Amino acid sequence: MTIISLMIYVAIAAAILTVLVYFWKQGKISVPDSFIQNYCGALFIFSGFVKVVDPLGTAYKMEQYFQQFQAVAEGSFLKPVAGLFPMLEHATVGFSVFVIVLEIVLGIMLLVGAYRKLVVWLFFLILVFFLALTGFTYLTGYVPDGVNFFEFGKWADYDSKNMKVTDCGCFGDFLKLHPKTSFFKDVFLMLPGLWMLFRWRKLHQLFSPVFRIVLTGFSAVALTLFSFSNYIWDEPVLDFRPFKIGVNIREQKEIEKKAASEVKVSFKLKNKADGKVVVLTEDEYMKNFARYPKDQWQVLDQIKSEPSIPETKISYFDIADLNGEDKTDSLLNEKKNTFLIISPKAKYKTHKETRQVIDSVFVYDTIWADSKKLDYKVVKNSVGTKSREEVETVYDWDPAYIDALKKEIFPVVDSFAGRSVGVMVVVGGMGEQGIGKLREFLAVPYGFYTCDDIVLKTIMRSNPGLLLLKDGLIKGKWHFKRLPEAEEMGHKYDLLKM
């Protein structure tokens, strides 16, 4: 699906709703105003729904935004408020749930005409918020490395590699939009937003005032609980992510790699003397390289054609052991069932401890072994001890996180001990040394591995969670609070073979 086809479907739904409202109200409505009202309401409901089924996806995206906003603020006139963004970063989940629920509730209120003046103002303000996000995403393409966003005089030609947040997340993982498309989509939506600000009295109203109030309150509560169910108590009820059940990671990774290798590259060059701009294919540029010397021509951009298969996080699925040895291929080609205990980010705090270390002190000396043969030997003698201080990083593991592993996940995978089932613990968000400390603390006989935390967050919203893989195929994945009984799992997924 594309943004154009989505907008057309929403327009069709709005047209049908407008016809129904027209007959319900016996023609006593303003058809253009009612259509715009239904269009905006339906769009907000759909946009919010594809995010409410996976609120953590939006939260992870907001983390990226707040990190970039902090970096921009610290290097500009906004430095006094830069400290606000780390606080917001710690509250991204709650913030995201609030925005998602508000988006859907506003859509419902628009459809029924509840609190019209208040709703159109809230609709307009949330559009401004979305426009700021998509505008920042797109416009950072003009900001070279080392230049602050507000240093407008130093902006350069657009380069997608300059963007720090690569997509806005407007429709979650359901539909990925190019930043420019997303930005102009929000610019377009400002038009009906402004229209309704001035014509809110012409918007239709359905049902009684009491019913509209009850519907609004019930929707807000129900949607909040529903969003909780999609990350606190379970994995998302609808999975739009690339690592959904039934996907073969190995095969999809090969397909994406092949598509990426077939991408055509062109170079956009600018003559430094007269400003002439030319676009050459990679072959043309390499054949005529001498005709475009660097002292006369500037490479403005490297233009790549769209791959036949869009790249997803599957392309970045790489697992290594704690020695840094890549284990991706061996895992994806493993013919037996393998449990992956996935932790996108280990939960812990650290503190430093200073301890006294006693070292023995030795001296080495040479003595004659045989004076006649002028032979000698080296002897080692202890001359005492020496005390020194050593600073050690101590990990304080989160008790709830450890309980989720020890009391929920490990008992399930342990029940298949002796069966033809492999077990791997894959941790993101920390280095090999920290993962080694976690392995020592847990004292389990499983191999521990590392993977990019963003990839792991895409695979699993539960932290920790459990995934079942065989020959690259994702057979199942579970939130640690929704694990099936071992016997049920064994029969369903054929895990009982010796």
C-alpha cells in the first residue's frame, strides 16, 4: 500500500459516512464540511489504530526524536531547555500511549461531532506537533554533519544520509513513508485542519450530548487498556514488523541483499565555475572520471534507485558470540528447533567498588650452576607482598528483569533439556563484558550472544521474550507473561524429539 492508495481508501470511507449522515440528518448538513469532518476523523482513527496495536514502536521512535532534539538544543539558543529532553526520553512509553489514544479519540469525537470547537483546536494542535516531527525529519537532510539545525546559512543540498531519524513512524510499521512524502502529507492535512477551525459550527453532530460524552470516555479508557495489552501483557495483537511469525529470516535476508545489489547508482555533479549540474550513471561517471576532476566538479549527491524489495531490519540481523565471532549463518541454517531468549536491552544499574588487592613481590636473580662450565641459572625469590587498589564495575541487575528470566522463561526452555532443541540468549544494548557479567550472574548452561538492540527491539517488544526458530523460519514468539505450557508447546511445535 502507498500513501496515495491509503488516502483514496480513507476518502471513500469518508464519502460513505457522509452519505449515511446525510440521510440520517435528512439532508440538514453541510456536505463539504461533513465530508472533511469524516475524512479527518477516519484518517486519525486508522493512523492511531495501526500504532495502538504496537505502542512501543512509537515509543522507540520518540526516543530517537528526543535524543536528536537534545543534540540540536545544546548547540543552539535552546540550550536552556536541552535538559528537558532526557526527562522526556525516560517517559516515552507513557507519552506515546497518550498521543496515540488522543489521536484515535479525536477521530471518534470528530465523527460524532463531540465538543466541536475543542476538538478542532486539538486536531489542529496535534497536526502542528506531527508537522514539527516530519518537518524535522525531512529538513535535516539539508543539514550537513557538524552543522546545527538552526544554522540555516550553512545548510547544503539535500542528502538523505544527513537525516538522523530516517522515518517519522506516522503509520507505525504498517506503512513506511519517505520523509519528504510524510512532511508534505502533514502540510496537506493542515488545509482541512484550518478549514475546520473557521467552520466548526457547520460540523454535524450525531447522537445525544450525553451519549457523545460517554462514548468519548469509554473509548479513552478502552483504548488505553488495549494499548497496555500490546506491550505490558503481551506482544502486539497485530504484527506489522518484518520479523513476524511465518517469516524465514534467511530467505528474506538473501532476497533483500540481492535487491540491494541490483540498485542503480547515479552521481549528481556540479561545475564549480559555472554552476552547471549534470547527472551521470555510475558506469558513465567511472568511464569519464578524468573529465570531472574534483578541483572543478563537486559531487552533490549519490542517487540510488529504489530497490525492487524494500530493505527492512532483517538486512541488519547479525548475531555474534562474546568473542566477536559471527554466528548468523550457523543459526539461520540450523535444522533443529532453537529457542532464542531475546533481551533487547538488559536492565541494570552500575556502581564502582574499590577493593584491596594483595600482590606477591618476587625478584629474579642469576646464580652459578657450574663454575667450571661457566653455566648459570635464574632463580625466583619472594621478597614480600604489595597492596594496591583496584576499581571494579559492579552490575546491579533489575530484580523484575531477572525474575522474568529465571521464573518465567528458563523453566519453559529447561523442560526441553535432553531434547533436540537448542537454546541461545541474545542480548542487546550492552557490550560483551556486561553480557559476560550477566551470564555469570544467571549461571545457566546456555550460550550468550550479542545483537544490535534496535534489531532486537524490532523482533521482540517483550523484554525479555522468547522466539522459536528453525532453519531460519520464525515458528513462534511470546511475551514472557504469555508463555504457553511446555507440554502444549512441545506438541504444537514438535519439540519432543530426542
